[in-house]
Amino acid sequence: MRKNRRRKKPGKACTVKTALNTPRSKVPLPRRFASPPPDGETGGRLLPDPPVKPLIIPIFIMNRGCPQHCTFCNEKIAAGNFSPEVTQDFFDAEVASYLRWNKDKARRVEIAFYGGSFTGLSPDDQKRLLSWANIYIQKGQVESIRISTRPDYIDSEQLIFLHANGVRTIEIGAQSFNDQALDHIGRGHDARATETAMQLLKARGFKTGLHLMAGLPGDTRESFLSTLKRTVELQPDTVRIHPVLVFKDTPLADELLCGRYSPLTLEEAVDWCRLAWETLAPAGISIIRFGLQMTPEMRQEGAVAAGPLHPSFGSLVYSAVFYSATLKLL
């Protein structure tokens, strides 16, 4: 007579097989923490899946329009070997290259003028560059234009002109809200200038972005946190943050050699940027980049004299964010 046998509980292999056979719609998808859970709570607030980023076609104007020369700046290394003079042939070739590469034809496309202060260019240069970009807007190949500039080079008349010529997003090089740090690097404006510029941009309906730097001379972790809190108050749509790198042939490199400046270590830079994410993300501010984009020039020996240089800096920051959130759950 056949004995009844107990059904064995599924082991790990069976569990994996069951999960793989589960209909996709019933499998919970991972979500991103907007912030670690507060003390005493078991779960953190969750962010929805991020929207598809637009394809940004960068045109670097190589420090043109900047009246100052900040102590940290070496645009040839930071931006790469781009043409110092943007001709229409160069412009068209860059745009065509990105459009050929883009396989998602439903994806929004923007042309961006980076690497300088666009509104510091002469009116004729601004009109010329924007007219080239507008050719692609009229063809339906590009949706809009974005620029980066200084906060003290923005006024109402300038914004009317930019909006009429297809500019919809303006990124402001704030760098910090610490006036002592701004003065030390020779920025040429104070924190109030950034606040005024942001108010003007929002009043005119522009999308806004802020560039911030971690580890400037005269900055501390506490003053950096103050910068983050003031950023939350201004509510930009996006933020870019990168730690200070000491490039060769800059006044900051001279300060390094004389012992007057010490950059953040890689561990410190990751920690400061983790703090930035945990401060800005819960406020609905999108951080679209941590760290500078690596260029071939940055990889050359001696190009970066010191600082937390890493080819995957953003990945290190997000790993720290999730590690910190996990610890709060334990």
C-alpha cells in the first residue's frame, strides 16, 4: 500500500522558479527612495520612476561671455577639445551627429549652449547662434533651446529676447550661496544675484537649473548644507552638482601648491553629494548630474592636479544614498 508522503516545502530553487513564473504585472517593481525614513518609521517615501530625459545636444562656447576668470576654471580641460570658434559648419555637424545617434524619435530634443555665459555674448553672437538652432526647431527636429549663464547677466529685456528665440530652459552658474566662497574664487557676484535671477526666470515662465559645486575654498560641510537649503527655497527644476577638481594652470592649482587649499577626498565628496540628494530629492528637485563628464583631456597625466576625480562619481553617490537608506531600515 502506497504511503502518503508529505509535500516538501519549496526550497530556494523552487522559490526562484516560482518568482520567474509569476506574471510580470504581479511582480512588484523596485522603486527609488526619495528620502530615508524618519527615525521610528519603517519605510521611506518613494519616488515614481523618473521621466525620460530629453536628448541634449551640447554646443560648448568655450568660456566666451564670462567677464571673470574663476580660480578653479580651465574650460579646455573640463569641456574637452571643442572648437574655440563655433562656426555654422561645426554647429550643423554636431547637431546632425546627435540626431543620427538618437533612435527614440519620440524623445524630446534640446540644443544647449554650455561652457560659457551665453547672455554675456554680444547681441549679434546670441542672435547668430540662436538662429542656427531655430532652423532645427522649425524643421521639427528639435523642441527647444537651453543655455547656461551667470546670474548677474540676466534682466527682463534679455529674457524677452531669449524666449522669443526659442530658449525655454536657463541654467544658472550659482556654484554656492556662501558669499565668502564666491569672493574667494573671484566669482564676481554674490548669492543675492542668484536669488534675483531665479525670481526673474520663474516670473517669465522659464524652466530653471542651478549649477552647484562642493568643496570650494572657504566652504564647509555646514555651509554647503546651507547652500542646499537655500536651493530648496528657490525650487529650481534641476540641479547639477560636482565636487571641485584642481585643474592645472589655474590659480587654484597655485593655492594647492602653496598649501592654502585642500580639496575634498573622494569619500568626503561622495558624502557631501549624498547629503545633497537627501536634501533636494524630497523637495521635488531633480539632480540631473553628479560630477563632471570625463573628457579625454581630463584623463591626461597631470591635467587634474588634485581632487576627487572618478569616472563613475555619480554611481558612487547613488550607492551611498541607498546604503544610507538601507541602514535606516535595519
